[in-house]
Amino acid sequence: MTKILVIDDHPVVLQGCRRVLEDAGIEDITLASNLIEGFRAYRNDRPDVIIIDLAIKKGVLVGLTFIRRLRVHDKHTPILVLTMHEDPMIASQSLRLGANGYILKDTSSVDIVKALQMVRQGKPFLSHAIASAIAVMETKGRTNPLSGMTLRELQTLELIAQGKQYAAIAEELHVSYKTIANTCSQIKTKLGVKSLPELMRIAIDHLPEMAGHRGSDRGGLQDRGGKIW
């Protein structure tokens, strides 16, 4: 019997996934509303496929980091990303970090089941529009623009990717608002961008690749007993 773990912070999506899977004849379904619950369920149940939304609570960087960390422990369990994000950079990053499939939330139930079956068999699956957009993007070639960033700049970018404003970033990093404003100004100059949305897009696309260069990993999943990985 196939075991499926679905991780999403929207109850309506979770219940919708349950109905789609049950209609496809799958009965062993575990639902998790956050990443800590998701990893705990993975550890206890060892599902055959994990279906995960990327934008859980703090933005897509958290979901991408979850995929990267899971792949450190488990190279084989198929991961199917089910998301609203159509950006090919986010999709490409998901695949590079270890996702086996990437589909959009407006995908038909038939295609969701097809995607599930494909990744279960060890085959990749992408929504057609996403596959085309990635192909166009990859033909241009890319390098990581964050390779010259300092640790403080990378930490700041990580919080920007979570959607936090300067005041919240300053509080979390225990520095002044002015320090964060200056840091962001320096980052914009280095990257040749002018706005926070542009910074966020670059951070989401490239930060997970820089995880080994950020020192201590502040984004670890934690429960009452401390980090669980």
C-alpha cells in the first residue's frame, strides 16, 4: 500500500489533497500543517512519496531548505512540490535541491495523480508550462551571484527572502535599523538591483546553494527538544 505524506499550511489544500488521493484509491495518507510536523511524520511513517508546498509560513526559502535538509538524510524518497509559484527559478532550484516533481496548485486532479505516480516510479514530472520556462532559462546559463557575499549579508538576504522588513531583520540580528539599511544598500550595489522584490527573488533562487557558507544554520527545524535535524 502506498503511503503519502502531504505538507501544507492551508487546511483547505490539505483536505483537497486527501480527497484527490482517496479518489485515486490511496488510503494511507498523513497530513502535516507545518515542517516540524512534516519531518516528524516522515521520520515515524517513512512515506513512499512526500507532497510539499514551498511557501509554508515564512516563504519559499523555508520549503527549499526543508528539501535540501531531507536529502542529506534520505536520497531516495520521492518529493513532489505542489505550489502556486510559477517562477522557473524557484522550480529549477527545487529540482537541483532534490525534488522529483514540480506542479502548480491549479493543476487538475488527474495530473496531480499522474505526477504522483511518475515520481513514485522514480521518474521526474513537471507541469508543462514550468518545464518550458526552465528550458528557456537554463539555455542562458547562470552563476551564483551570492558567492562574494559576507556572512552578515547572507544572513540579511535570508531574512529578506522570508518577507521580513528592515526593522524585523535588525531585531533578529541584534543590530540597528541603520546597520540593516546600509547592509541592504551594499547588497543591492553588489548585485546591481534596486528593490527589495529583486533581492528576494535572487535570495530565493540562490541562497540554498550557499548553505555551507553561512556558518551556523539558523533556520533549523526545532521542537521542544531542540533541533530535530
